[in-house]
Amino acid sequence: MRATLTLMGMYRTRPDILDEFILPSEINRNVFMDNLLMVTGEMEVLYSNPDFLKGAIAAWSRMELANWEWLLSTQKYDYNPIWNVDVKESTRDDRKETRNLRGTNYETRNLSGTNNETRNLAGSDTGTVRDDKTGTDTTINYVSAYNDVSGNTQSNKQTTTYGNSNLETRNLNSTDTGTDNFTTSDTGTDNYDSTDTGTIDHNDKLEFYKRGNQGTTTTQQMIREEQELAKINFDDYIIEEFKKRFCLLVY
């Protein structure tokens, strides 16, 4: 019976044989190594020289590391598993507009106004004025004789009696006529100047989103595909690649 050299047997004699196996930082190294030995421990290795096998494993893992990291990142994509359309369109308008606008408005005014007022005023004052006098008016004159020291000698006496009336009739007319003219004038020119200068920045952004399920793939089909992705274990994937590269798959 031919003796075989398994990975587990070589690991027991050379525990450092997997020390240079490089893995993505997000993989738990201890958990991975335990599962690697459990799955491939009883398989015969391709290289019987421990030092050569150790170096081969290190070289192979360095070569595959970038690919493993990329594959691992695809499991972290943020997306809606039941959408097959997720489109975002964006347009942007960045421009500057410089304005130098000037406007002039001239307004010439020549306004005149005339106001004519004609007056024709007439007044009348008519009536009768009566002057009535009644009673008596007595006038006595006294003189002094040469031998009368008292001066009370009466010379003459005159009495006037009133009993007549004096009537006066008036008829007065007054006329005030003529024309008053008022003339006003407003002339001149009004000038209006306006200026609009400056720069306008246009920074317009238009975004359009289209999301959902569009096409022939049903929502149930996409759910089943998502479930299949969830079954993928990345540790198992690397272990299977290790088996193909370093183990003799002959039982």
C-alpha cells in the first residue's frame, strides 16, 4: 500500500506551513484555518517538500488576494434585491451671465391752461324813507338892561310846532361786469436714466430617478436569485480554490 502525505500530516510536523497564507483582512483567520484543515486535512498534497509547499502557498495567496478582496466587496453592495432598474440621471447648468443694461426716458411737457371768468353782477335798492316830526320847539332870548343887574329881562320868545312828514323814495341800481382771465403754463423736460449691471450665476441641477422592477424578470425570480447569493460562503470559496491548486483530488 502506498503511503500518502496529507496536509494534516504535514501541518502537524510543520505548524508554520500556513503562516504565510495571506487572506483578506475581513476574514477571520483562525476560523478559516480550522475549516481549511477540516476539509483538506486528509487530502494528499501536491508538493511533498514542506518548505516548497509553504512558499507556494504564500506566492499563490499574494497573487489571488486582490481578486478575493474584489469578490468579497461584491457581497456588500447596497441595492434593492427586487429592483432590476435603478437609474439616476443628472444634468447641471453652470454658467455666468453678465448684464450691462441702460435705459433713458425723456419726457417733454408743454402744458398750458386758461380759465375765463365773466362776471355780470346787478344790484337794486328800492324803498321809501319817511321823516316824521311832532311836538313844539320854543326858543326864548333874554337881554340885560343897563339898570337890570340880574340879566333876566326877556327880549322875545319864539315857538316852533312840528306836525308834518317828509317822504323820500329811493331806487338805486348797481352793475359790476367784466372778465377775469387766469392762465397757467408748465413746460420743461424730465429725464429718467436707469442702469442694471452685474453678473448672474446660474447653477441649476436637474436629477431624474427611475427605480423598480421593469422587464421580464419577476419579483419572485429575483428573490430566488438573492437567496442563492446568500448561500455563498466566501471561506468555502477560497478553500475550494486551495484544494484545486494544492491537493490531489484522487481518493
